[in-house]
Amino acid sequence: MTLSTKPFSNRIAVVFDFDDTLVPDTVDSLLESLDIDALKFRQERIQPLVESGWDKILARFYALIEESKRQGNRITKEYIAGFGEQLQPFDGVTQMFDRLRQSAYQINPEVEVEFYLITCGMVEIARCNCIAPHFKGMWGCEFSYGEDGGIEFLKKIVTHTEKTRYLFQIAKGIEHHQDDGKSFVYRDVATEELYIPLTQTIYVGDGESDIPCFSLLNQEQGTAIALYKNQTPKEWGRELDLTQSQRVANLTPVDYSENSELMRSLTLAVESICKQISLRQLSVGE
């Protein structure tokens, strides 16, 4: 490889949010499994905490823990696992992984498409879901459990801005790290040593928690795809009050069916990166 050519990795990272991106909102769905009106719970139990200064993520989980205790520690590790197993992804999600791998293979058989999940929600639900085997890495909030088995406290929290930390971790290929302030995630890594450059990363998310990732990938020339569900694209943008640096490559409805706008966007993004990798391989071959 000459000094004038760019180093390359033959991998593509496709990174997803979880709630309202691949599956329905897990807090709402979990509440409904407990026969609790999710909207009323948000209005009466979560929102007052937020209005009194609580962080949104902590308010949501504090209210959930209190409700579990009120019901005799009903939400246990086993309950969450069972709920995760039964939670159905959106239509087309289970087929999406192989479709994207096949799209890459047709362009360049040497390219590997790897899937990752980063959520501010309950990653323990995701790990028990039917789509979990498709992901190389999954990160999110985790519970600590009391002696009686019920959820007692959060032992791990992933905030909106911290999501970007895991994009850096994916880029550097750091699979084993300690959350003790000694992590190598923020250490400089030479471009030629990156496991998956951010330019070869696609991030898919639906809302506020994904904005830092949108910004990072825009800055690093990666690909950001945003999803909307029950509103129009204009309403989605107004609700989040996006700045220029937070704009996305594409904004599509949550629809993973084979010929949907979302699947066309994902396929084109994967194929585009594959062609860029192929071009660099030609340069190296010379």
C-alpha cells in the first residue's frame, strides 16, 4: 500500500437503537404486561420526577423499580428474561440481517457486516430477544437485583451522550474493557489499526437519545438514518429541534419490509460502503 492511499477495514458496522427502532417501547410494553396503563404511568409517575429535576432515564427506572416493589417485587430477572423472549420485533426485522449481509456479499464477498445494539433502555430484554444472536455486541442499562430477586437499583446506565462511547469502542475493536476509568475507548488508535472506521458505520435510531450518535457520524462521515413512527417527518424534526450538525442522511418510516424505504436506505448504505472498500482493495492490490 502506498502512503497516498487510505488504509481500510473490510468490515461494516450497522448499529441500532432498540426501543421504537427494532421493537415497541420496552417500558410501555413491560408495564402493559403488568396490566398497567403505560400512558397514565408516564404522566403520573415518571413526568412529575422529570419536572422536579430528575434525569429522564433515572426517573423512568426509579418509577419502574418502585412499581415492582409495590407489587411484591414482581419484576425479577426471570420475569425480564421471559418478557424479552416474548417481545416481538417489528415486522421484517428478523429477515433484515440476512438481507443486508447478502447485499454486501453480492458487491464484495470479502466484506463482513457486523451488527451492534446500543440502547438507553433495558439491554437485558434485548439479550433475551429472538434477534439477540445477530448482534456481536449489545450495550444498555442493567438492573441490580435484591435478595428476593426483584429489581432493586440500576447497576449500569447508558445515557444519550454515552452512546457515542460505544461507537468509539466498536471502531477500535475493544471487546473487553473495564468501566473503571481505565478504559482504552478514548485512547488514540492509528487509522490503519481501526477495527471498523466510523466512515464504515451506519447508525439507525428513532429519537432524542440518538442525536449524539447522529452528530458524531455526521462529523466523521459515517451514515445516520433516523426513523419516525406516528408523526410526519416535519413533526419529527420539530419535536427534536435538530441543529445542522444533527441532520441525518435519511429519515424513513419504521418499516423493515423487503421493499420499504428503510430497507432501500439500509441496502444502499451497505452497498455504497462495500464499493468504497472494493476501490481501496484495488489500490492496495496494485
